[in-house]
Amino acid sequence: MKKILVSLLAAAMAFGLLTGCGSSKTEQTSAAAGGTEQAAQGAGQASADSSKMTAMIIIIPQGDPFLTLAYNGVKQYAQESGKEAKIIEALDKSEYTEQVRAMAEAGANPIYVVWDDLADVAFNLAPDFPDTQFILVDTYATSDLPNVKTIVVEPQESAFIAGVVAAKTTKTKQVAWIGNMDLPTVNRWRAGFEAGVKYGDPDVACESIYIGSSDDPNKGGELAKQLIGKGADIVMHSANQAGLGVIRACEEMNVLCIGSDEWQGAINQDIVFWSALKDTTGATYAAGKSVSEGQFEPGMEIFGLDSGARLYDDRDYQKLPEDLQKTVDEVFSKIQSGEIQVPGELETQ
């Protein structure tokens, strides 16, 4: 890319390795709804070493696969630069500004904020803290502020290959895609997957729907069962934590599933036979490193295939039939050369 896991309990166990963020050098601070006092306390504790801290602020609880990937990059950067890493849960929208401001006042630098709502907060606060670098993650919101950088990991290329694999694997000639919400970043997953299905086999139908939430596994599972009931024998999700419900439904209905963001075969390799990867860890790490090295550049930075990011996991690739492996190799090469132009936007209906 350009500079840039049966039941929910079982899934949670599978994700334990991913979400275990604690270490002797990393302190986590949670600020739940109405937790202004808790956030302020956390900020106060950090102020003793304010120049040695970086923070990532999120709007849903920890445990989400995408957020885990993002924070892994923050932790890697912090460890290498001798900083303390903090993750702040801002679960109440009315507290967003206070949470971000508390970290800025405590001296955290850089400050990572995830998704659109927190991007708006960063735009408003950045002028008040000109010596603090704000890094916006997984949003296309950008500005000309000198201390604000937007980093985006484009997912459509990995989704395209996943679509080709789905089209070549389905037996019912029906596949499905489930996203969390109708947002530009999510629609890039959809656009890539739908285009890949069409490229792999124009006769394969793909139905795409949205859950309307990033953290509702129950609804994700319900919608997946509806699509499976209509004939889909492969379902891809791009739904964050809600996607765990999609995987659970596929397990219950014994149909194949395609994971997203990270390798999700650890949940059930027989069901989650492919995962479309999104190298968010590499992106957040690189952005943080640019601050320490004095190479921070404001504006938007896109991470894509040409940045060397992985689009799929070798464990999935090795399980494919030889002819499908060859197809994946060909498609990868054509994307890399520009022969295949993967769409980042949905086709006009």
C-alpha cells in the first residue's frame, strides 16, 4: 500500500492473543460513558512524563479486530521510541472533545484518533496545541492544518482478491458481503469485493448489506443467516467486532466465510478459509515514527499495495487448489502492474 475469530465466547478466546495489549511498558486507560473524571485522572497520572507518551483514542470498547491492529502499531512505535502507550475508550459522544483535550494537555504526542467523529474533534483542537501532532486513522477527512495527518489503508485490493477467490469457490453461484455501516472507508471493501467477484465469474451473484453498527455481533449474525437462507454459500464481512457474529452464523450454518483486517482463520480455519488483510499496524507505526524522526508531514497519506503491504495470508493461500493459487498469483501481478484497476468506489446503480 502507498505510505501506509461456535459462540462469541469461543471467538473471544481466539482473539485473546490479539487483544492482550498489556505489558510492563504499556498502560491502558479506559474512559467509559460519563467517565470524564476517570479520563482526567488518567491524564493527570501521565503528566509526570508527558514528553514520553503517545495515545490512541477510540469510540468503541477494546476487542475490535481493526482497533487491535491499529493499537499494535502504536505500541510498536512507542516501545521503539521509549514512550508509554495509552489507549483511551471515549464511549460517550459528549465526552469526545474532553478525552482528546485531556491527552493533549497531558503532553501525549502524537495523538491518534480513530474514525470520522474523532477526526472532527482533532480539527477543532489542533490549533490550540500547535506542538502536538494529531494522526487521524481510517477516515478520509483531512485538512490543511500543519499538525494533522490523515492515514488511510486502502482495503479494496485485498477485497478484490477475496472476491475472485469467492467467485472461484462458490458452488451455489451466490455470495454475499456484509459491512458495518455505509461509510466511504467501508464501501471500499464492498467495491473491491464486488468487482473481484465479477472478475472471477460474471455469473456469480453478490448481495451486499449493512449492519448499521460496528459492535453488534447479534445483528451481524442475523443478517448473515438471512443471506445464507437466500442461497449464499460464502459470506465476507467488513464489520469490525460485529463481524464476529457473521463468522458465528457461518459456523452454525456450515458455510464458508471470509474475514477482514487481520487473519481470522484462528477462529475456525475450516469456516474462515480466507481473510482480506489491511495493514493498519504498519500504517500507525510508520506515522508515529515520522514524528520521532522529524519527518511528520501533514495532509493525507494513503497506504496501498505498492507500499509492500500483504493482501492475504500464506496460510490461506497454501490451502487453495493449485489452479486457484495460480489465479491469485495472476490477479496479484495484474493489480501490481496496473493492468487491473481495482475500484475504490461503488458502481453507480
